[in-house]
Amino acid sequence: MGAQQVADRFAALYGAEPEGVWAAPGRVNLIGEHTDYNDGFVMPFALPHQALAAVSRRTDGILRLHSADVEGGIAELRLDALAPESDREWTAYPAGVLWALREAGHQITGADVHLSSTVPTGAGLSSSAALEIVVALALNDLYDLGLPRWKLARLCQRAENVYVGAPTGIMDQTASACCEQGHALFLDTRDLSQQQIPFDLAAEGLRLLVVDTRVKHAHSGGEYGRRRAGCEKGAALLGVDALRDIPYDELDAALARLGDEEEVVRLVRHVVTEDQRVERTVALLRAGDPRSIGPVLTEGHASLRDDFRISCPELDLVVDTALAHGALGARMTGGGFGGSAIVLAEATDVDTLTKTIEEAFAAASFTPPRVFEAVPSAGARRLV
């Protein structure tokens, strides 16, 4: 659905043209998984899949929400009644943004919102962050709040952490808000400093496939929270503010200090080595050697599978099948427990790899996967 269609649907729902239409993309994380809430490094890029929002202001303290992607009519909420973890429906994501903005002291007096998204839900591609950022950017513009992109991302993270109740890090919202076309975003999640790293695989005869396993995951579930709590425990036991503060060359000594805390040892090892994998990937891309990032991606999957233990049979099948049939590298991406994997391959191998992965899923009696090319795309922006 394009901007004009979203605007037309808004007018049909609310009886007037919207004041504007905005877009915010989903994202793929190239490397750097479960490092963001450990003050570490990540490297996402934006997808062409995006959430669109047609929005107008209100002055009566009412928020009206409608989604083209969810059955049902217009949801009407009072701003003064918004409260953390009071909403378990899709409306919690946009409503949480208004709650966070108002809690931060911004005078938001209401809004009519119509949403439509092409970001696959539950696929580890940040569909929720896209919804949050598109609403935040629209309100930032309409209410002349003057907030920079990184601050919008922080407020949207707070909406998801506190209002929705999902203990996610800052990467997803920052990627949706700040990525640039043709680049991957090298983000330091401690200070939110950013570097746009050129990432034009097509020019090198390469492709990056996303394989959506269609296995759903939910960040607000207990397993994600357990991993985060385990990382925080590791940092406390090691006497650092966050696991980002453990130097890679001191990892073995740090793990020895953790003694028989087996689960914490695994979590710490993943985070510290994953930060180093992000730095290696950045160095290789800057050196003009994108093919060499393949083994780094594969190392990342092994760490997520064996140390963080958040993979699943479908994700492992994608990675194993791709590597066995000529892929340069592959790994799961996103929060885990389902979702998507990425596959780095020569452009000439894409059709064969896609067919082989689909055949492997059929042989295993898994739900057929969705396979598409990931093209580094633009971040959030106003369309109309």
C-alpha cells in the first residue's frame, strides 16, 4: 500500500484528509546480536519493507488508531488513561509512543492514526520498532517537538520496555530511525554514536538473502528476559557496568572468574565475542572485502546457537543447508527463538540456494519459508 492509498484510507475512516503520511522501515541486523542491551556494538541496515502512517492531530486528549493489517475497527484511547502494560494488543506500540512522549513532558493532545505495514511480524525484522518510529516521527513533525532521531529512538525504546513490557535494546528503533540507503549502520549502543558504512553488495556480485522461517517469536516472553538478566548478572559478578567493558583479549580470565556459573559463562562469552565480530565486520567492509564477512556471520550463528541458545531447528536448517550448498556465510538474525536467518551468497548462486532451502524445509515437514533479498534502504522519513 502506497502513501496515497494510506491517505485515502485515513480519509475514509476519519472523514478528513490526514495532515501527512510518514514511513519507517524494518531492519535486518547484519551482525551484533544481543549486544545492544549490553552497551555493545551492532550493525543493522534498513529494509525496503516499511510501516506507513497517515496522521492528524487532535486537541481533545483522544488517540484513535486503526491498522490495515489487523481485523477490527478504530480503537479509541484516552491519553490520560494510558498506563504501562495495560494493553496486550497491537495498539500498545503506537499508544506507548504517545505515553512516552507525554511522560517526557511533550504536549501531545491527541491524534488520529491509520497504519499499514509490509514488515513481516514475528520474523525478527523489527515490525514493532517500525510502528513505533513512524508514529513518533509523525508526532515530532506535527507537534514541532524538534527531537533528533536518536532521541526519538530512545523514547520508542522506553515505550517498548515500559509500556509494552518487552525488555529490548536500542538497536531496532535506532536502525529504523537513522539508517541510510546503501549503508549499514555501525552503532555504539552506549553513546549512540553512529557511522554509516557503505554496503553495496550488488556492486560486488553478492546478495544477502533473508529467510523468514515463519516460526513466531515474542520479545516480551520469558526467555528473552532471562538472557538479559543473565547478562546483567555476569556484569555484576565481574564488577563492570556492562559486558561491553570486558576486553576481548581478557575474556578467558573473565570467564575463569565466573567459576561454576555455567549459564552466565555462556552468555558472557557470546556477548564479548559478538562485539568483536562486529568490529571485524566493519574492518572488512572498510577494506573493500565483503566476501570475507561470510565466516564471521557463521561464527555468530554458532555462538547464538551454542552459547546464547536461542536458535531453533528451522534456523539451524537454513544455515546448515546454505553453507552446504555454497553460501559464503549464514546466521540467524534478530531476537531468536524463531524469526529469520540471513545468507550471504554470490549473486549467481541465489536461485539454487533458495530452491535448496525450500526443498530442505519441505523434506523436514516445516512450514515453507519466505525468502527475499535484503537491500539496504532508507530510514524513517516523511512522504507527504
